[in-house]
Amino acid sequence: MNESVLKIDIWSDVMCPFCYIGKRKLEHAIEQFRHKDQIQINWHSYQLDPEIKGENKNIYQYLADKKGQSLAWSVKMHEQVVQMAREVGLTYNFEQSLVANSFKAHRLIQLAKTLHLDSEVEELLFHAYFTDGKDISNEQELISLGKLAGLPEDQLFALYQGNLFTEEVKHDINEAYNIGVNGVPFFVFNNKYAVSGAQVEAYFLQVLNHCADEMHLISEGSVGLACNTDDGANC
């Protein structure tokens, strides 16, 4: 890794509402960060529920069944998440969200990663799932999103013809288990500092600044006063 680059690894699932919120909070923190041009973000796959089938349940019923709670409880929980999303500028339309297995979506992200477009694809997938109510297990929907992100058509069409990037998804998930991740979003800064959950922007900024201080990062174009050997005694 380039020593002048602050690396952020993020484990996330496309169907995780807090992952999208956490992404936006981190982005807001980065906008306030004095070294924002020296950040490298790497997205990693994680599945909250790998057993999901094509059940066509609405998201309220899905959570109620998964948690053994009432439908009314689930609706209330989702209303709270909608408000949290709204506070960071996101629109969640849970009433039209389609519960779907995210594994194929993660394969698309892994392809995008090879082209340094994983952040763009993550954003499109989150928006498709939470705002537009798209089926993130539908291959044609995923190919369309990949095109929108700028991925080559030939690679997109080849992606689901076989098992491309299946092992990469599994590797990320296994790595998460090996380092003790039991929920997402999960952020690791510079392979050193772990942050779990969609933390407040100020906390993300604090971690970023701490990493920058450790790395002795210098903002591009900033030049401080200094003397050199040609300046003489009165520099």
C-alpha cells in the first residue's frame, strides 16, 4: 500500500439499511477531512442472510418472521430507520423493497472492484434496493446497473454465464468471520482501527484525523514556511 494513502476497508451487505446510512455518514466526514484526496476505499462482501430464497415477502413481513415479532413491530422499526436515513439525505421506500438474496449483487461488486468502480456500484445497488425497489437478485437488473456504473458490457454479460467472482465473495465473507465481524457495516482504517456500525460523522472524522496524524500526511499544495541551505542566516 502507498504510504501516502489512507486505506479504508468496508464490509457491507447491499440489503443492510445501516450500511447505506454508514456509507453516507463516512462520505460526509470525508468531505470535511483535510486529506480527502488521499483516501482509498475498498468494499468487501458480507451477507446478513445467505439463506434467503425467492420468497417474494415484503420487507416488513420478512423482518417480523426473522425476529419472531409482530408485523406492527416490524413496521415501527422500519419507520425509525426511514427517519435515520432521511437525516443523512437518503430516501428509503421500504413498502416497495423486494427481499432478495444479495450474493449475485456481491459478484457484481467484485467485478467492479477490479475496475476501481466498486464505490460507484455500491451506491447504485443501495439506491436500487432501498429507494427504487429493484430486485437485486435479478441478473438483468444487475447488468443494467453495471452498465450505468460504466462497467464493460462484455464483462457484465460474461459475469453470470458461469461462476465468475463467486470465490472472491466467499473469501471476503470468510475474512470477515476470521477477524471477528458479526455485523455490518464494519470499517477498518489502515488495517489497524476497526469501527463497527453507522457511527456519527464526527467519530468517523476523528478516526480519519488520527490516522492522518500517525501517517504524517501533508495536504497537496500546502507549503509551510521553511529555511533551506541557500537562504542564508536571515531566512
